[in-house]
Amino acid sequence: MTTKPAALDQSVIDRLEKVARQMRRDIVRMVGLAGSGHPGGSLSAADIVCALYFYFLSHRPDDPKWVDRDRFVLSKGHACPVLYAALAEAGYFDREELWKLRTLGAVLQGHPDSTKTPGVEISAGSLGQGLAAANGMALANRLDGRDAMVVALLGDGECQEGEIWEAAMFGAHHKLDRVVAVIDFNGLQIDGRCEDVICLDPLADKWRAFGWNAVEIDGHDFGQIIGALKSAREGRGKPTAIVACTVKGKGVSFMEHNVDFHGKAPSSAELEQALEELA
């Protein structure tokens, strides 16, 4: 994971798709066993997080605090099951920890805790804060002479928060071209459709107006995800926003496009069905 990524051919995409499917199985299982959690937005982001940890980011599971690592900030912290699934798959901790999600004293809690979980860069809970933190990490790296990337994953509903746009202004003003904001644009938030709560369209144009490079992609297409991330790494002078169009609950038929599973665990029967669909 610290070596130069392989060329993106079909064999690499097939491998990533296999890992992403396993991550989705782990997400629904850990949330189902816990009886609580946020499966919908974790499943929608699985391909993005898979591409980051198993192709794009330079990181060392055996040395989580390696100073030259790229950093990942999960701003939408309630979607931590997708991060935990990736970290376990990468080897940051034993996979058995996944099945203790949200239990008292466990390493994996309902929102990321950087003091408990290896590989978690920053604790998250209140929405809107992750991009500002990513800016700070990138600015610190610049001062230290490091060229590492910092990728922040935001929710679409989270982009209704004013702090996101303060951070967007800051990033553009300071030309933080090592910062990438990936927006998991699945169209649903806890209160319903984003367009009904506070419409975000045209979201990519808003980022451009704030001085960012911005691109819209299919957030389930590994070629598009990795292509956009590579362009961000190669770009200079501006931070990059990637608006990734996704499906809430992707991969599980009864969770797809279903706002009820924003923050609801599957029942035992639903868990069994989900695992069968993801086999």
C-alpha cells in the first residue's frame, strides 16, 4: 500500500469489486449484529472507500502513524462501518473486532474515535467539521515539506452545513491542492430527500464558484473514481471536489434508495437476505 499502484486494467477492477463486495457484507453484518448503526450511507460509499484504501492512498497498516502517509478523513462519521470494514480488510486490526461494533468498551464505536481505533485519523460525530480538519492536515504537511494527499469524504446532506463552505473558501484561498473533498451524493439524508430539505443542485458548480476544481462521477464505477482521484493528485494550484453520484444502500435490494435505512439496522431475516444478495 506504499508502492506505486498497478495500472488500472480489468484484473485490478475485478479485485477491487471483490473487496468492495466483502466490505458490504461486513457492513450489513456488523450493523445487524449491533442492532443499530447506519448501513445506507456506508453501503453507498463502499466503492469510494475501497478505491481509496486498496488503490489510491499511500498508507501502512503496520505503522498507522507513518509521517508520510496520505490521510483519510471521514467527515460523515455516522458512516463509520464502511471505514471499519476497509481498515479490517487492510489489516489495521483483527476482523473479529467488527462483530463487537457499538458494544461497551469495544475498539469500534458508533462514530470514529481516533484514540481507540488504529487507522482513524480524527474523531467524528458532529457533521460539517471534516473538511476544515483536512485543510489543517494539508497545511501542516505543507509547512513540514510533505506532499501527502488528504481526502475527506462528505455526505451530501452535510454540504448544507455552513462550515463546509467556510472550509471550501479557506482551501481555495490557500491553494491546498493536496486536499480532495469527495461528496457521497446519494440524494438522501436522515429527514428525506436532499432536494426537499435543502436543494444542493448544481453542487459541482458551487464548488467551482468557490475556487475548486470539480468533477461529477459515477461513485460506483472504479474507473471513474480512480480517474478522478488521479487527476486530483496531479493537479496543482486548487483543491479538488469530486461529486460522486451513488445509491443509498447500494447492493442490498430493500435498502437501495430507502431513507429508512439511513440509520436503522436490518432485522435477522433482513440480514440473512442481505448477505445472500451480496454473496
